[in-house]
Amino acid sequence: MYDFKNKFKFIISFFIVFILVFNIPIYADEVEEDLDFVWLQEEISKTKTESATLNIQSKSAIAYDRSSKTVLFGKNENQKVKMASTTKIMTAIVFLENVNDLNQTVNVCKEAASIGGSRLGLKTNDQITYNDLLYGLLLCSGNDCAIQISVSVSGSVDEFVKLMNNKAEELELKNTHFMTPHGLDQDEHYTTAFELAKITDYALNIEKIKEVVNTKTYTVSINGYSKTISNTNELLGYLDGVNGVKTGFTNGAGRCLVTSVNRDNFNIITVILGADTKKIRTKDSINLIEYVYSNYELINLREIIEEEFKAWKLINENRIYINKGIEEKVDLKINKIEYNLYPIKIDEKDNASIEINSLDYIEAPVLQNELIGEINVKINEKFIGQIDIVSKKEIRKKNMWDYFKICLTSIF
């Protein structure tokens, strides 16, 4: 018995060392403890009544406004970290941008059937549609779905991952790199909370992704047999306004949760990465969401800018002189305003300022859309953006014939 115990200890120790030395991934993705939903309801109620202070325990976090693309709160939001199954948001993007028919049926490959971690439960040669693979990918976080999507779309996982990294480059993500379509731990597989928020913002502009991540339960068909799956997002259906997006968990990444929320057209994305427990992940997400909606409101920045410009234009437009132009006055307009709505802290909403500057003397000719001035927008002395003031139409320079007509007019 003694020898057996020693041999058993030796085997276990050897196995642990082997995993650490050769960096073998431990398939723990999404297989985590159940959440106490009584606790969840109590936590939501408690957070709504607490003060505006915010204490995030997770390693990285961000609250991101979708309208203005601005960061409302950040904690280590630019630090590279593992992302676990939140990877599958990019997997879904690349999948839908490379597949036309979601009703197409595929045969499950051995590679997909043998992957570990969280699974839809696919076996070799199972038949399933692309549509159901997408639901399996985003609802129950199926690693088998991620592999099958990769092989079906690109022929191999490696080729599909190249498409993921190409998309990251297209989105100008400097601190994101993919090694897998599922997110199991690898050293060169990473992102940041900020860039994951940008990926999610892009993904939610794809109607199919928006629809799937907002689905609580769904019934897929495998070989003609029905199987009902549930969304792993614990806040969906429990917290006001939540309409997605994706959970994640590996030993290296910790507990992760990307959440999309819409309350009265105030759309935000929150990202929690590196929480030690599922309860911390959930609590941090609730606290961050409620903090934003308790402390920020949207102002109609476009309306404010247009009203200020209209008032300024009445006084100043006729003061701008066009020398040697066929017309002496210029007709002005403002270029496109980048966003209509902008989030502002409630106690700072009276601190928005609009500064308008322009030339007062211009030599003809004046081109259509030629820059004449600019509008600088500040909130609480923080620079928000600049909008160009331009000429509505071309004003040509007077020629000899124009001067001759002026002389004739003066004489007669």
C-alpha cells in the first residue's frame, strides 16, 4: 500500500510538472460554479441604493459609451491580458463576414469533436447548421462550435485565426492578438479591456450577433434531434437593459464578462476581466453599470453645436470679407458632427462650452468646402472635439470682364 501511494504521488507530481513545463492548456473554459440567483437579485437591489462610489476588484475593467466611443471608467483598461471565451465575439464576427447561408449544414470534424472545455456536445460526423453553430458558440460557449466554424470557413483553425488577426488589424487594435478561435489559454493570445470593448461595439452592429447574444435559451438541432441550450450570461434577463454579450473563464484569464446595456438609448459596454470568482465578476459588472447610469446622462451635442453656430452665424457671417471675389460675403456651414449624443457627468452638464473661431478676411478664389474656421467643444475644460466650418459654395475670383461690367454699372 505504501509503495502504491508513493507511486501515485509521483505520477501526479510528474503530470503537474509536465503541464507547467510544456504549457499544456487546462480545459477549464466556462466550466465554473453555478451562481446563486437569490444573491444576484439582492446584489442588484443593494447596488441601486448604494452611493456613487465605485470599487472594482477585478484586474481590468472598462465602461465604454457606444455613441461617442469614449471611456467612462477604466481600470488597467490598456493592459494586455488573457480573454478566455470572450474571444468568441471576434470568432462570430469573422464567421458572419465570411458565410452567406446560415442554413447550410456541415459535418462535424474529429478536431471539433475532441476539443475540451465548454462544449455544445458535438461528435464526429454529426450534422448541424451554421446557424446552430453560432448559437452554440455564443450561448453555451462551445469550443467545439468554434473549431467547427474555423474548419468549415477556412479549412483549418490556423487559417481562420489569420482572418481574426486581419480583422483586428483592420479595426486598428494594437494590443490584441489571437491564437485560437475559442480562447483557451496561450501566451500570445491576449487583448485589453479597451480593445475588447471596441471589438464588441463593432460586433453589435451586426444584427445577427445582436440577436443571438440577447437570446436567453435556444433549441438547436443536431442530426435532427433537438437540444435546448442556455445563455451563460448571468445578467441577461436579470439586470435592466442588459442585452448581451459574452462570458469567459480559464485558469489564466480568470472570470470574464462583457456586457451590453441600453437604457433610454444610452448604450454602454462594460468589460470585466480577471475576476477571482464568478460572484466578483457579477458584482463588479453590476456596480460598474449602475455607476454609469447613476452618474452620467446623455446630452444632445449636435443640437447644442448647431444652435450655437446658428446664433454665431447671424452676427459674424457678414463680417467675413472676400477680397477680389465675385461675391464679397461667404455662406458658411459646419462639417459632419462625429456623434449626436455625448455622455456627461450629471454634475457637469452645465459646463459644456462651444468656442467658435473663423477668418475675417479671405483672398478669392474660395473653393467649395474650403476651411474657414472651427468649432472647439469642451466639457469642464476637457477638449472633446473640433468641427470644421467651411464654405457652402465656390466663390471665384473676379476677372477683367467682371471689372469691366462694374465700370459700366458705375457709369450708367
